Amino acid sequence: MKYRRISIILFTLVLCCSIPSMGVTTYLSEGPQMSAAISGTNEFTPGQDAVISVVVQNRGLNVNKFVMHGTIDREDVPTTAKMVTVGLSPGNAPVLVKSDPQNIGNLASQQTTTVMIATKITSDATKGEYMLPLTIGYLYLAESGQEASDVLQSDYRWRNETIPLTIKIKPSVKIAVLEVVPENLSVGTGGYLHLKIQNTGFEDGKKATVRLIRNGNSPVIPMDSNVFIGDFPRNATISCRYKVAISREAENQTYPVDLQVSYENRDGDTVTSATDTVGVPVLGKLTFAVISDLISVTPGSENIIAVQYRNTGTQTAYHAQARLSVVDPFTSADNSAYLGDLKPGDTATASYQLSTDNEAGAQDYALDTEIRFRDVLDNSQISDTFKLAIRVIPSSQPTGIARFLPAVILALIVVGAGYYLLVMRKKK
């Protein structure tokens, strides 16, 4: 029995020694190796809103792989880039970067991802190649050591890498407005806008069209927005004339309007230039005033009154017509009059038939009057309402019993005279 027990123990020990131990895999590597490149086009034009597509790749390789017995397995490998952030800077390039740095998560060995970055090429950008620094930051496993059989110490470090990305600015037509001349532009009317424009870019535009565009809610509203100018070579200057309307909500000040040029470039592609914004001065609304003396009438009278008007605005009123609005105690069978063309400062007289009620009180009244006219574009316009003062004065004729008093007195005189003659005859 003793020998049997010894044999079982020896057999068990040999069996345990023959079972393979569990192995733990570790790696030998230089860590993540990040690279980046622009995907798609890297050519842009001045003034363009550009979305740059950047492909980011982790090219890190695990050079050596070890399987060790009796160690704790690592959760991360040295080539994995953790918590990766990607940010683009303009550097010295004429670029505005709109996107903030982006967090794209973890990138394992040989893994790629695409980052979309919103930018804008400045309108004054000149042609050439420019470098945009792309900064990639990430956390990686630098070292790990097993201090005890059940303790694993990992050392993570942060690394920043800067990778230059190359973009190209293509030559383009660039517009500069040299002169803005408004023609009859006042609040609530229509007129013309004259512009002198120069191509200050590096491209000769062909089959070019200059487009006038409303700027947001600006009260300057283009009525015809496209002028075809044909060839528009570098440094050339052209003149354009546009019909525009000015909203009634405008005031006497300067408002913005936008300009673009669509043209055919050297590659035969139709492109649009960067937008240029200019200011358009708008004059105040056309105004009129009554300059005639105070008009006086009496109760129960019918009069032809003469009212003198003046154009107190800064634009010509074409085919002007005056209108008088009458209210109790007045009536009129003819309350409109033609004034003709009124230049700024011109005056004209209108005649109205005005009847005053017998019971009109002796006081001052204010009647509404207005001017309807046409602007330089032959659009019908109407002025703001203004006032005409009418004074009712007491009548010089007697009223009531007083109206018959002269006749009574005359009758008394006649009766008295007859009575006197009759008495004198009887005495004789």
C-alpha cells in the first residue's frame, strides 16, 4: 500500500508538469505613427467656402511580438493612439478655419478615418501654394511593467504631431467697386444704380456676367440683376447700370448691396467670383408742403380756393397731382388738380371748389391733402398726407331778425312819410 500511494503522487506530479502554462502576449513597438493627407481636391479660389477632407491614418507597427508565461495580459498595445484630436490652423495661408479641433476617438494600428474641416478662403488671397499645419494629439502606452504577480504598472503619455497639408489657390477674377453713383434713389421710389468695377484678380474672365444681389433684408432691391459684359481681363474696368427699388421702410442713409461675377476661366469651367459688398446712399422720402397763405371762408359760401404746393424733397416728382380730402362742414365737387412735373424746390398752384355749410362754426380747420406722382421708373407713388389750414370767419351779412331790420326801418320811414303828408294836407 505504501508503494502504491507513492506511485500515485509521482504520477500526479508528472502529469501537472506536462500541462502547458497560459501565455501572455506583449509587443515591442515605437508607438503610433500618424499621417494625414487631403482627400479630393486641394485647389480653391479666393472667397470660396471650402470643406477640406483630411484622411488620418495610424501607420504604427508592432515590430516584435512576445508570449510570456506568468505575466498579466495588457489591455492596450503600444501602437494604439487613444483619444485622438485633430485640429487645423491657417498658419500663414489666407484661410479662415471655421471648425474647432475634433475628437475622433481611438485609432488602432493601420486604421484610418476621415475628418471634414470647414474653412473659407479669404477674398484677397493670391494664387500659389500654402501650407496648413494639422495638429494631431493622442495618448499612447509608452511603457508597462509588472511589479508583482498581480500588479501591472502602465505609463501613458500624450504626444502632439504636426503635419503640413498643402493647398493651392487658383487664379480668379476679383472685383473691386471703384464708384457708386445712385440716380433718383429715395425712400419708397425706384431709380438706377451706376457702378464702375475693376478686375483686380489674376484671371482673365470670359463670357462674364456681373450680378447685383440683395444683401439680406437691405431695402435696396435689384429689379434687373444681371449685366453681361463679355470678356473681363485682368485690370480691366467696366461700367454697369441697374434698375433698383427702395423699400418704404428705408431711411435717409447708406445700405449694402452685393456683387458677383460669373465667368469662364482658363480651364473652360464656369465659376463665380467672391462676393463684394458696397454701400448705396439712399435719400429721404419725397416730401411736399403747402406754402400759400391761410385761406378764410364764411359759412354758407361757395369759393374757388387756390392752394400753392412746393416740392421740398430732393427728387423730381413727375406728373404730380394734388388731392384735397374734405370733411364736414365742407363739401367739394372738384377736389383734385394737376400740377405737372415738380423739381426739388419747384412750386405749383392747385384750385379747388369748396362749399362751406351754413352752420359751420367760426374756427380753424385742418384738411388732409396729398400728392400723387410718378418716379423716374414711371412707378406710381403717393406722398405722405399733410395739412391744409382753412379758417371759417363770421359772415358780414345779418342773420335771423337782423336780416329783415333794414326793410322794417325802410317801411317805417315810408309809413311815417305818408302819415306826415296826410296830416299836412288836412291842415290845408
